[in-house]
Amino acid sequence: MRGKATLIAGAALLLVLPLLASAPGEAAPRTRVAYWLMADVIRGDGSGVQTNVFKQGDEVVFRARVLDIATGQDPGRAGQGLKALKDLGLKVTAYLEDGQSFPMTYGRHPAQVGPRETVSWFWTASWKIPATYNAPNDAGGLRIPVAGGRYVKWWVIVTDKSGASVRFDPIGVETTLPPIGLIIEKR
Amino acid sequence: MRRMFILLFCAALIAFVPPLTTQPASAGPQGKLVYWVMADLVRGSIQPTGTVCVQTNVFKHGEEVVWRVKVLEVSTSEDPGDNGKNPTAIEERGIKVTAYLENGMSFPLRYGRHPGRGEPAAWFWATGWKVPDDFPIGRLKWWLVVTDKTSAFVRFDPIGSGANLPAPPIIIERR
């Protein structure tokens, strides 16, 4: 009887040990990226020029493109799959480190086109920098100082109904190089 | 005897046809994005007409266009070079990142530490191109391609490329 109990306990231990060993010892699970997310910022003055240097009163336009990793395709299928976007519950939001956030909308760009012109579909949000806005960090302290400017970090997050969450940060955000954030200068 | 032959032939067909049809599908990435590629352009330090190392797509003659690219592995969302701790992994995988201009020029990017000295630093891919003084002014489309030894091929185009938007290409202006 005692031998049988030892055998059962041994078998149970063999089953449980691998679980115990892998649970606390392993590093945080590396997550597979659900969406291929890329984002940039451009001037909202109609020139569409890419920059991360703005003046108070300027308009910042956040642009993001979201592709399904599995297919390499835009889930919105260039405007043909708007229902699919809704079904997926896809939400794309731009954030500033000062706590502001800007929900992005999926749309056609440019909005007005002639019959033969080509368009592109992606996510955008805009932010008109208040004339009195004071960004939280001094850009004079950056590796390449931008005298008189202040900066605020930004990022974009895409989420969906399944709980997928992908974050985009500008390249080199962990450094003190100038593209770290939006540099805002006095007008 | 003939019936037996047909039976054997059909059995052989059933046995061999599935591998024949699945073989091409498993070769190459087949549209799957193996790498997550992020890229931007910044103004380099050669003859700058404005703040150095800020994002822009408008350059003047003599200025330096710098491509900065981050390549992450989709399955782990990690840099294959582990932020400079494992550059041999990049070599072993044969990862190559190249920037292309629509005029046929191409620029291989190098994986390195930025900034070169001092802390904090980040590891990503970069290269620079000094715009020649006699380079035609106007718009110039660009894109990037990431490849590796397994024949993975991922192309990055700036947002809005292909559309009639004012800015996505590199814009070259007179000084």
C-alpha cells in the first residue's frame, strides 16, 4: 500500500515539476506581434512635410498604418473592409507623455481626388498645439541641443477586441537624440 | 489486372499529390511579414541648413539624408541583434537592409549604436546620402527592403506612398 502511494506521489511530482520549474523561472513571455504598425508625424498646414519640430499654434498630424501580420494586408482593405475593421474592434490612438491622447480615424488620403488620382487609406489624428502649450522637457538638454525648444514624447497604440495591443515608439526614443519626441518651439 | 493497376495508380496519386501541392506554399514567407520594419528620415550633420538630427523629408543640395531603420522579429517583437548584445545573430541570419531611390540608387544600411558614444544609446540600422549639388530638384520616392538568408523579403514604403499626397517622397530643394 505504502509502495503504491509512493509510486503515485512520484508520478504526480513528475507531472507537476515541469510546470513549477517553468512558471517562476522564465522571463516574461515574448509576445507575437499581431499588427505591423508604423507611424509618423507631419505638418498639418497642407504641406504634409514630415517633421518633429513644430511651433506653438502649429497643427501636428499623426499618421499610422496598420497591417495584419498574418497576411501583410491592411485589415480595412483600402476602404473596402470597413465592416471588418468594426468587427475586429480595431482602435488606434496617439498618446503624448503629458497625458493627452488622440483617437485616430481610418480614412482616405487625400480626401478629395479626381477620378484618375491614386489614394491611400490609413489612420490619422490631429492636434493643434495651443499657443500657450509648454512641453514637459527641455530640448536644450538633448544630445544635439535644440535651443529654445521643449519636447514631449509621443507613441501610438493599436488594440483590438481580442486583446491584442501593439505599441509604436519613434526610433531611438530610449536615447536623447532629437527625434525622441515632438519638439515645440515658441512662435 | 487492369482494375488493380488503376487502384494502385490512384493510391499512388493520393500519396504523392498532397506533398506536391503543399511544397510551393511552404517555400518563402508567402506574404507573411517576418520582420516588423520602422523607418524615418532625419537631417544629417553634413552642411545642414537647419537643426541636425530632426525628422524631415525636405533636403537642400549638399545636405545629408539619413535613413534610420528599426527591424524587429515579428515572432518575438525583439531586435534580432538584441540591442547590440548579439550582432553575430544578424550576421548568421544574413539580415540585409537597403534603402532605394526611384532613380535606381541604393544604399545598404548598417546596424550600429546611436549615438556612437555616450549613454543612453539605441541600436538600429542607418545610412546617409549627401545630396549632390547638381542633383535634380523635385520629388524622389524611396523605400526599404529587408532580406535574410531564408529568403524573407519585407518592403517598407513611407505612409501614403503611392497616393497623391504632398509629402511622402524626399523633396530636394535648391540651397
